[in-house]
Amino acid sequence: MKEKLYDKFLFNFLANDRENAEAIIEAGSGYVVPGIVSDKFDTVDAAIKKVEELKSITNTVSIGLGGGGNPANWKKVLDIAVASSPGHINQPFETASYARRYLDRKGAPAQLVNALIQPTGEVGKIKLAVSQQVMQVEEFIEVARGYGIESIKMMPIKGTEHLEELVYLTRVAATKGIRGVEPAGGIDVNNIKAIYTAIKDIDIDFFMPHIFGSTIDKRTGATIPAKVSEILAEVEGL
């Protein structure tokens, strides 16, 4: 995750095999973290093999919860990560700190663990993914920082419907030393420029949208490289 567009921006797309990962990384000029989602695999072993396949061509693979950010999949993601050291895993806020400590105890190389929250429809407030507790952003970020959380995932932002909330979260996170923010939900070629434009002046280490449904071939399950190129073209030159 060192090579970032404008030293800040990354993209997370799903990859269904090594060839697809290679193609989307090339289409995204290297600013792509390919990923899988845990609920697409019947067994943990099958997911581990897929991560190992993708890691043959990239240092970092993202393991998503799946099911629209289903918190119930947190343990499956963690079990996959322990055996495969993907580099980036998704967790609900409530288990993110535990997951990071668990990986450390198991001797896994450093893994970036994000913490999933939800928008509320009100700028300055967020909702926890499991308990559904609503918190002020500033209060939440202080708690997250205290737990050693490095990155916050906000989902579903529904394209630009929750953009003001996302910008507010990113600005507070940046000032408090959180490394990254990762939005997901409804992001596509038609709104990516608006999202990036709103964030580009915030000094945060990385900002990584997860862009899935709008770029995936429904027949094959592969991310379409041409759509990755279109999205990159929208934000280059900002």
C-alpha cells in the first residue's frame, strides 16, 4: 500500500483469480489493492488458497466481510488472515482491536485492520456496525485511536448520498492520526470524481474506496479492467 495516487489515493476492487488481479492492477496503474470477500467461499481453506494465489503477484490482498459488510463474518475473515497474512482485513469496529491483537499473538506479519462503521444521515455522527450505537465522530475517533485502530471503513455511503458525513469523518480522522479512511457502497465511475474532489485537500495517509458491484462482470464474477481504467481516468489530473 506504499504506491498511492497523489501519495494518498488507492482503490480496492475484487479479483476472482491471479489473471484478473494482474489485469486490474495494470488497469489501475498499480494503485489497486485486489480483494476477496469471505462469504464467497464455502470453506476457510478455499479462501486461504485464493489469497495465496493473489499474493503471488501482489504484496497486499484485502479480505472483506462480504454480505454488504456483514459483521457476522468477522471470525471467518480472521481465520483466513491468520493462515494467509493478506496484508489488509475488514472487521466491524467492535472486533477490530481484538483481531489485530490476535494476529500479533499468532505471529502474523503486520496486517492493516480496518474498523467498519455506518453513516447516520447526520453530519458529525456515526453508527457502530454491530451495536448500532450512534456516536459523535470526535468521540468515536478518540476511542478508535485508543484501541490502536489505523483505518476506518464507512459503509454504505450510497455513492454521494453521505458524502458530507464522509468528508467530516475523514477530516477528523486525519487530525487525530488515523492512517486511513475507506468508503464503500454505490461508488462508481459517475461519482468517484466528486468523492475524490471532496477529499483531495485532506492530509490523510491513505483514502481507499471499495468499488465492487459497478465494476464486476455478473457472468464471470471478475472485475472488468476497462471499468477500472475508466474510474482511474476520472480522478487523474485532479
